[in-house]
Amino acid sequence: MDDTAVVAWTEAGHSKTARWRSANGRPAPARIEVVTDSLTADEANRMASQGIAMLWHGDFHNARQILNAMDRRVGAGKKKAADTPADEFYRHRQSRSHRARILGLLLIPVDPGPVVPLRRSPDIQAAAEAAYGEISEPSVVSLHELVGAIGAHEWRRNGVYVEALQDRIHPHYGTFFPTRSEYVDLVAAAPLPSDTLAFDVGTGTGVLAAVLARRGVQRVVATDNEPRAIACAGENFRNLGVQDRAEAVLADMFPPGRAPLIVCNPPWIPATPHSSLDNAVYDPGSRMLFRFLDELADHLEPGGEGWLVLSDLAEHLGLRSRAELLDVVEAAGLKVLERFDTKPTHPKAADRSDPLFRARSAEVTSLWRLAVR
């Protein structure tokens, strides 16, 4: 997030400025006009399509209604058939990016507190601080992004029930959490090669590390390169009562040393992320996946195993082939001991209206047991 960006606009003939804040790293809008409750959704969409950002000075709930109406209009465009699954995927991502850009141009002020100085505004303090950090001066944020931050705070407060843990984890803002349970269940069921030590590379909320600790692994070192993820995993370890066996460490990839078990659930789709949350889903050029495979042998104890948890969705989308994956495994001096497969049970896998239904309906999630050749 760029804390130095400033936005400017004219209000009642006077020049105004405020700090621009975006947890997703979106650039500050170049042109801002003040709007009120008299703005219609059609006018809002027209202004947004021209790249004009709208700073709301009115009722907060009316702003939410305008945002929802804008969303319906953005999503009402005519769908075009794609030639290949990859074409469909890229068209789908373009559509989502366009939607985010349009909806992100409806702005609201945020004052120190932080509070929203609008009628009927909710208490945003905890949600805004989780997303933006301390707000000590007048600021402007995207309403669409703030609504997402409020929703994320509710997920954190209520927690997400994980069947394999028989308990809840509490995701922090910007940390991907397991709305899909099948990959967690694979780690909960695969036979352990050792119960002495395990590494969980790219831990996120710490859910897989917690599962291993609950299964009896005496020490689990969970790494991530995002400070928010480390704070989140550490909090979850304490809440779950496994903090004596699981620790979260800020690291680029692997922690120091070797382990008899190393687990990694990298982003599944080789594409460019457009936001902080995208980093958990999209892995440009399969960079993290291939790096994990390339360096795994150097961090395994003799006779140890690497568990790669991966969906084959990228294969069905035509973004990465199975042969390419196996070539990297072989080039890294690894062999496949066994593979456990499961079908996704999330609603999109059965939703024929989803643009990626063909790929999602064929998807398989696997746990690959790998060892040094």
C-alpha cells in the first residue's frame, strides 16, 4: 500500500486533498468529483466508464445501494463464446478486472479514528485498521474495497470451521483461508512419514501446519513471506492450542535446515495476481510451484517426503500441462511415490452458469508424495 499518494478535488469552489489508501495497491484516481444522494446508478456507471472517480457526500447506505446497482450493470454485459478454455479464463479475468476498476471508483472519506463521516455509517474501526493500518489523517478509500474489508473482518471475528481440526480458524485481512476443504482433508488423511518435524511452506492462515500438529507431529515450522500471514498463523496456533508444537516464521520459502516432511500448497493457477488476495490463487509462470520442486531435495532429510498439494485446474484451463509438471519433478531429482486424489465439492464445480464450468467440473485436487530419487 502506497501511504504517500494524495488525491485532490474541488468542493464548493475550494481545493481539497486527502491521503489515498488502497490495501490492494490500486493507483490513486487522477480525477475526482463530489457526488451526493441524487446520483443515479446509470450516472455513476457513465462517470466510472470515463475514468472519473466519485467521492460520496451523502448517506452511507445509499452509497452501498448505488454500488450494488453499479455491480448489476457491470455484470449485465453480453457474454461471448471463447475458442478454448484458456481464452475463456483470460476473458473471465478481464471481466473481473474491469468490474473491480469500475466499482473501485466510488469513493468515501475516512477520518482519523478511523470513522466514516457520513450519515448512517457503520463502525469500521477494526475492519479499516486491519486493512489499512493506522489512519491518522483525512483519507479517501474505495467503498468497494472497504465493504470487502468489513466482510473480511466478519470472517475473522466469526472464524471458519475446519472439519479436519474440529475447530475454527480466524483469517486475517489479506490472508487466504480454506473455503474449500478437500485439500485440507488430504493432508489430514495421508500417512505420515515421521512425527518428529515438518515444514509447511507458504502457510497462509496456518491451517495445514495446525492439522499436522493436531495429528501428533512434534514440531511444525510454518513459513510465509507475508507478515500478515505470519501474524495470522501465530494467532491461530494459539487459539487452537498447538503453539507449543507449531511456530510461524517469516521466510521467503524454506526455513533453515532439513525435515523428514515438507508440505506445500502453492497457488494453483499460473497467472498474474491483481490484488493481495490474488497472491494465494495466482502464481505467475508457476514460479512458487517450480521453485518448491527445484529446491525440495536440498531441504529433505534422507528418506523424507515432500507433499505437494495441487489442483489440476490449470491443466483443464490449458495454462499448464501435466507433462510440464512431471518434467520439473524429474529435473529436480524427485520421484512420485504416490498420489491421493479427490474431487472438489464446492458449489462452482456444479454451477453450469459459471464461465469456467467446463474446467471446474473436471478438476481434481491431489496430494503428491514426492521423494528424492
